[in-house]
Amino acid sequence: MTQAVDLIIEARWTVPVDPPGRVLENHAVAVDGGRIVALAPIAEVAGRFIARSRQRLTQHVLIPGLVNLHTHAAMTLLRGLADDLPLMEWLQQHVWPAEAQHVSAQFVHDGTRIACAEMLRGGITCFNDMYFFPKAAARAALASGMRAAIGLIVVDFPSNYAADPDDYLAKGLAVRDELLDEPLLAFCLAPHAPYTVGQRSLSRVLTLAEQIELPIHLHLHETVQEIADSIQRFGVRPIERLRRLGFLSPGLIAVHAVHLDDSEIGLLAEHGCSVAHCPSSNLKLASGLAPVTDLAAAGVNLGLGTDGAASNNRLDLFQEMRLAALLAKQQGGRADALNAHAVLRMATLGGARALGLDESIGSISPGKWADLCAVRLDDVSLAPCYDPVSQLIYSAGREHVSHVWVAGCLRVGDGQLLDQDSAALIKLALLWQNKIRP
């Protein structure tokens, strides 16, 4: 007896990501109630299911939706504001003053809406955010139909959002309590970095993380200066400081992790920590090259992030995948140091695992949410195609994304955003540009 389902997607190639290395030809995914109910050959799915809607992707590869493991979505409104500057000069003389003057709930909502549109167009179905006014970011993500892990930011200095660390935490936890039942939302505790969050605040974050079982998302070992300052103030490097506090655990998402010695890589692996690798941002701010090949060899879970549009300047995981693979080859001195399948896993299941969402997203598996991305491979710039996964990583770009589903709902069709007014979002960006730099 056939079963009625909401949607069947038939694809020339399907890459489920788990188990690793598989490429399925002429398979179909059956979706019902927003979840994947089957992945099987097209003929088998046709015999088992009757679909209310069917999508045939005859020249496409179907992959899990991409997971952006680190960004500051609202900073899209600061894209290009102060380029080609070192990190601390960029932050202290340009970004932080602009934020002090302009950041508000409306700024965050509008910037996040624009970021969500860009990310969806590029096949990203879930992003891990860290910024002020997290409720506004959450509302923007929901309005866009996008999955988000909302960071509950903590810093020791006051902002337009909160007065002190206790105020940040109280407001963040209130947002989590209010939106806890939203199926597209998850949450992280997000102390900005060891150099902006003191001992007392870090200890409180850790206690809360253990009590309510939230991941901790923070910048760590991004620059040489950060490490030198930590040694001067605390007598130890930042990772050792966090180890002594008890931070190293499977719940820790270490963003950047550029400057690591062998013992620190071992600590991250031993404690099951994850690293959000942000190659474009690291290069643009001259922070350095993260030791991705060594981290992978040690067994550290790796995900990919774009960082914010102010320091990248693209929220483009296709760019990050290609760059991560190429840099790893040069760094490791081996062409097979980080292969195409491995880097696709970083951009999907690796990010999901870091967020504690790997039981729900990150691979094309029955029971998981149907967060899916289809990429056209029939463009002249992609011909011929010998290996669709290699083609994805080394040849394709976000402009080749044709369809994107989040929880089974079509958000991008034939390369166009659905249910969003791109012209209105551009106008919104220009309005903010006029306010920020008249």
C-alpha cells in the first residue's frame, strides 16, 4: 500500500554526507511533515509513496542544507565599512564606535533579514549567530523561514543592549524561555571572547551551560595579540585559562582557533570540543591560518563559518569550502589533506554536530528535518562533470544553487528567493547606509 507524503525530490545525484563518501545516483527523497521519511532509488520511492508535490532535479546534486557555524548576521549592515585593517584597529576604531552609535533591536532585525536572504540564496539553511539583541535576530530568522542557533551574548562592557554581564545573561535567558518552543530555533551561550569576558562572568556562563545544557560559542586564539595579552594578564594562554575553569567539553565551539600548539590541539580533541573554521575572515584580517589538517588528524570536530559580513565580506559557504580545502592542501603539503567529501561534511554535519543538532539536521537521513540544498551542475562553467562532489567544492558557487528547503518548506526556487522581497531588502540596506555613513 502506498503512503501519501508532502513532497518527493528526485535528483540526478544525492550526497547524504552520512555515511561518508557516498554519492547516490537517481535517488529520491520523500518528505512528510517537514521530515525525511525515505531516501531510496527513484523507482522504489515511486512504488512506496504518492506525493502531493514532486520536484525533478535532472541535472542537479542534492545535499544537506549548509550550516554556517559562526556569524554575526546583523553586521551585514556594516559590510565594507572599514576594510583592509588589522583586527583590533578594525574593532576599536571603526566597528565598536559604529555599533555604539547605531545598534538597536531594529538594526539587528533588519541586518539579520538581509543576511538570511543572502545565506538562503547560497544554500545555507542554518546559522549560528552571536550578536546583541538576540530576540530581534531570532524574529528575523523566523520571518525568513530559516533555522538559527541564537547566541546569548555576554561581554563585560555595557552596550545599547545590556548594562553588565548579569544583565546580558538575564535578557538572553528570557529570550530563550520565550522562544524555546520554536522548532526552527536553538540557542547557545555566547561569551564573546576570553579577552572581553572576565573570570566571574565565564564561571557563571559555564554554570548556566551545564544547568540548561546549552553549547558555548566563543572566539578563541584568533590572534597572536590575544594570546600575548592573556599571558600578561592571567599568566597562561587562553585555552589553558578555559581548561582551568572547566570550559573544555563537547559543548564548546571554539571560533577561529588559529594559533594553537600541539598540546592545545590535543586538549581540544581530548575534551571533544568543536572548532568553527573561518578561513576568509582569518585571511582578510591577517589573523593567520588555522591548523585544520592537524585538528582533523587529532579527531577534532570541524565546522565552517563565514564570520560576519563586515570581516569577510560574503556569507558564502561555497567560498569557505573551496578555500578551506585549498589552504589545507598547502598547509599540510599534501593534495589529499582535506578532500572534497571531508570539507562538505564540515559545512553540513560537522556544524550540526557542534551545535548539538546532528540528530536533527546535517545529513540526508530518514527522521531528520528536510533541510536540503540542490545545486545545478549543467552550467557551461561546470562542464564536464566527472565527480559531483569535487564539482561542488572546486567549481560550483552559490550562484548555482537552484532550490533550498528548510523543514520541507521551499525557500529558494529556481535560484530565486520565495516569499521575500529582495528589492525591499536592498532599499532597507541603503537606508541604514545613509544613517551609518551620511
